[in-house]
Amino acid sequence: MSEQFIKTKAVALAFALTLGFCGSVAGAQTKSVNLQAERQQLFDQMMLQPDNLEVAFSYAALSVRVGDIEGAISTLERMLIFSPGLPRLQLELGILYYRLASFETARSYFKSVITAQETSEEISLKAQEYLALVEKKLERLVWSTRRFVGLRWQSNANSAPEGSTILSNGITFTLSDDSVRNSDFSFVTTGNAHLEYDLYNQGDKIEVDYVDFATFHFDETRFDALISEITFGPSFNLGRFEIDETFAGVYGIANGSLLDGKTYFGTLGAGARIVARPQQDLELVLKGEFRRQWFNNTARRKTATQRNGNEFRGTGEIKYMFSPMFRGVLSGRLLRRDARIGFYDHWEYGGYSRFDWAFSPAQTTRLPWVLTALGGYVRRDYDDPDPRVSLTKTQKDNEYWVGGILKVPLNKTWAFMPKVEYRQVDSNNPVRAYKAFTATIGVQFSQ
């Protein structure tokens, strides 16, 4: 049988493997009766003609489509007896073993492909790409971190109304200078870190995530804030149930906040999440969380403990890579907040979208710049009227924001990042309604 025939069939099989790898989680579980019947016919034919590579390729392709990865592997490995050292076969075997989290075996196949003299450039590059993923998977402890530090200007640093008078319960009140819009500069920093520890159990791992935010104002120091949160827990590879590229995890939640140098609130909670990658360019994330919050009274905020209570939230996120240079994120969430006082109880729902475009402004630019456009909306409906504002009407807020970020890499770890944002809150509570424009310049460290 000719080498050209083998290559043609191998390409067809590679296409089938790719379809199998990119198939949805539901598709991985759904096995068509017609496909199974056709696969059985090919199996019977393969038993009669064990050296027929065409039949073997077709059987392996159908095995991938119905989710029988082990069946496809055994077929491909038998084909190596008739075509030893064929790079395309070894590449596909490496990919299948990678899907089964057998990373050592996958690595041996990818290395054989790369070192083979007859390997084409396209196949070699693909093997190198997967080998890099395998090497990362074989590292028991994997971590990444990011930190942004910058100078920020806000047109409305205290999130206050535009005017100096408001109408509350039919009475006109004049606001103090501290309660109307004031612009201000501030230093701001945000950071996050992610850690994964491989349990060496079919891809299961421990995941730890940390995020923080801090701001220090020039004038409005009463709004100086520090917020940090950590989540931690196991994540289980659902590949053992033939649900490929999907992890289910549970985690604990702990966070805390300082406001004006005083403890403002603390949180303990728990959550569950599912992360699925049905295609190489698509990621789906679902989360459900419970949080218990405790607030602390201070001289400025004497009734903060009235906000003590429980929070339930559900979020969903879709990440899609339209091309190597353009990707998007769409997220939605639903939140329920129950506090000690009824007028703090509320429902919140909304979402945001984000699009990142990587480009090179000049041919000499080795690292691409990234331009980001983002926007979002949140609706809040409160349960009871706040008697300080209205005896009959419950508060309703509509919050919108749009923004942009430009990331200019200075090297592989540092980048210059200017940011802009416009935010508006429309509310029937006049104290809550405001508009604000924010401009920030700073640098980001990533590793």
C-alpha cells in the first residue's frame, strides 16, 4: 500500500480526531445508534482484513466520534505495526493519550514525531505545541501571577450625586460638600495569583486563586480601601466519565476588607464550579456560591452591621477565541442578598462582555499590543422601602459601564497600560444616582 494512501487516510483521521476533541460535552456522551452500527460493521471487516489500513483508519475515526478513545488508540497502535514510525499516526496517538491524561506516554509520541527526519514542518509544529502542553501538565506545581500599579483620576471619586439638593420623602435636603461629586487622584493596585497542584490522580488537582484591590486617595481618604479574597479546593477531571476537557470542583471562600483604615467586612463561604473546554478555542465556566458576610461598625459607619447576612450567587462565562489575535468573553450573573434589615435585601442580575484584539503597530514590534473594549450592565431590585428615602417605594438601580484598555508590552513580563472607563448609575434613590469618568495610567507585571 502506497505512502501517499497512508498520508491521505491519516489526514482524514486527523480531521476526525479534531472533531472528536472539539465536540461538545453533550456530544461526547451521546452515541448515535447509526454510528455504532457502522462501527460494528467496520470492526467485523477489520477482523477479516487486519492489514487493511483504510478500514482501520475508518474504524478509529468512528471510535473517536462515539467517545471510545481506548478503541481508537488500540487501532492506531496496531496500524503502527504495518506502518512503523509514521509521524501522523504517532501525533494522533499522542493527542489521544493527552486526552486520557496519560502525559508520559503522550510525551514519548510527541518527541518521536519531532525527532523523525521524515516529519513535515506542519506536523512537527503541532507536536511541539502539544509537547509544551504536556510538559506543563507534568509539572506538579504550576502558578501564575499578575500585578497592576497605577495613578488614577476620577471625576466622581465619592460616587455622589451631581446636584447639592435631593428630594426625600417629599422634603428637599441640601447635601454637605462631602456628599456631592468630588474629583480626586488616587494610587491604585490590583493583583491576582493562580496555583495548581497536581494530585497525580487522572488529572485531579488542587486549585488556589487569590485576588486583591487597593486604592489610596489624595483627598477623599475616607474611601481608601483594601479588599482581598482567596478561594481554594480540589478540581476533578471528568475525563474518567468520558467527559473530555471538563473539570468539576468545590472550593472554600474567604475575604476581607478595610475601608478608611478600619475593618469593614469579612466573608466565609463555599462554591462549586464546572470548567469545560468543548473546543480548543472555547471555554465554558459555571459557578454557584454561598457567602456569609459580617460587617463592622465604625465612627463613620455606625450602622454597618445592619448589612450582615447571606449572599447566593450564580455566574456563567463563555470565552471564545475567534482567531489567534482576537478573543471575546461574555459573562452573566444572578445574585441574591439577604441582610438583617429588609431595605438592604435585594436581587441583582446582569453581565458584561469583553473583547481583546492583539495587533502589531509596526513590523519591528516583536510582542503584540492588546486593545480591549469592555462593557456591562447590572440591575438591582430591593425588597423593602428605605424609610430614610421613601416610605412606599423600593429602591431600583440600573448600572452601566463601558471602558477601554491598551496593553503595550515593554518585555515579556512588564507592560504599560492606560485605561479609561465611564460608569453611570440610574436610581430612584437620589443619593445612589451618579456618573463618573475614570482615567488610569500604570504598569503591569505578569509571570
